[in-house]
Amino acid sequence: MKFACPILLGAALLASPAAAQTGGNAIPTATISLGTATPGGGFPLYGNAFAEVMNAADGSLTIAPRNTKGSNENIPLLEKGELDLALVAGEPAYEAFAGIGRAKVRLKILTAIYSNPGMFVVRADSPYRTIHDLVGQPIAFGAKGSGLPILARYVLEGLGLKQDQDFKAIYLDRAGDGPAMVEDGRVAALWGAGIGWPGFAAVASSASGARFIAPDADEIRRIRARHAFLKPLTVPAGSYPNQSEPIASLGSWSFVLTREDLPDDVAYRLAKTLHGVEVIFCNKLAQACETTAANTVAAAPRPELIHPGVMKYFREIGVVK
């Protein structure tokens, strides 16, 4: 992947450490950097596909994905201007926008990417069938720095359980390490989220097969009574190998966030390009079928959190008034 190419953005070029500009009267060049997460997880899968589709749709755009430690690293990198765009899970985004445990961020939403129904996966031959069956067992809760452990914490708190006390919690250096740990028995379960998540797909495709464990209807009610921002979500049947029935769970939407000072015309152009190729993106990656303008409006905690340049485009196409 190239890390710089001509981008004709008028006066509002990307003025960040991720952007470079030639001198004199030459055409300015820039890179739009996109933070994802550790290899083997859902964010790099989505981020690479996002970049490929966007770059193909507009020959003067170059979006360069970059592996990071995940949501909890991406947020401060955006704040410092070291990333232009980054993928951020719903729970870290919620906490950052609300100022929970930190100062409120001034970052903006470029797009909602996909919903994240959270659940555990175990070997099909394991004895575990409910969340409470997993109490006391070694559980891989996702990569350090990612949003997955935060979603798990909210879900478990809603059931009166503590992630680091009631389970032998393991946090991975690489998201892709989890499936092998389930297969060889080092962990009883792997926590994850979403449709088409690589960790779930790997376990479901393994020789032992998979069983998914999600909160039941009563547990979902209890969790939402404590954490109302979590939404009931469904994993459709067939989302993973040998998954014949839909799975009801809960979670939130993940986002592509922008640095605070991303120029309005840059955000407008990115939104116009992205939503002009929704069908192509959907055909390339199943979970990208949820990346729509309408879903962004519905998923944003507040309309003012959507980048003004994106809102300009949404008004033009009639998604918002």
C-alpha cells in the first residue's frame, strides 16, 4: 500500500502528522491514516476492506490502514492527531463521549460500521452452556486495548459478576491468538462480538466445532436495566459455520471516528465516497452491509457527534433534515 498520493482537497488539506505536503507549486500529497487493531481481529479485517473499497472508488484517495492495540489506543492517537481516522468499539466510544473515567473527547463520527452483539464461544464438546457455567474458568476476553473486554465488563456487571474476580481473565497480545487457545483447552471460552468476527469463525470452522453462549432473555433484561445504552441485537442464522439458529444478545455499534480537526470538506468527501459504494462494500465483506448512512444516524449517541461534513452530505441525500 502506498503511503502518499495526490489528493485534491482545495484549501482544506489534511494538516496533521499523518499528512505530508510538497513545496512550491507542486500538487500537495497526503495520506489518510486509519487505525485498526491487532492482527486477527475484526477491526483489521474491516479496515483493510474499507481502505480497498474507498481507494478503488476514488483514485485520488489513499487511506492507509495501520495496526494498533485497538480502541483504547486509537482514541488518544486521534486526540493527538497521530491518526486521521480510527475504528473504535461502541463501549470505549460511549465512555469517551460521556467523559467516563476521563475528560470528554471532541472527536467526531464518520460512520457507524457494524453492530456488535457480544457472546462467548466454546468448543462444541465442552460442558459449558450458560454464562454462569463459565464462572471460575479461564476466559480469553479479547486483546489488550480493544473494546471487547469493556463490552464484556458491562455485560457481566449487569449480571452481578466481576470479570477479573469471578473468572480467570486472560487478555491477549493479539486478537488472533484466541481461537487456538479454545481449541487446545488453554481457555474454556473466547469472548467476542459481531457478525463475521474472525475469532468466532475460526473456532466454528475448527475440527471440534463451536457452541455460542449469550445472555438469555431474562439476563438481557437485567443487563439493560443497569446499562441502558446497550441495545438488543441478533446474530442471524448462518453468520458462522454450522450456526443454524439466530442468537439473541446485546451490544452496541462500532464507529469510524475522526480527529477533531479533520476538515469538513474532507469528511464530506469521505462520506460521499463511502455511501456511494455501499453495495460494493457489502459484497466484499458481510459485516459491511451494516455500514449505511441510515445506520450511522440511528447509531450515533447524539446527532452533534456526527462530523459536520458528514451531516452536510446526509442532508443532501435526505437522511437527515
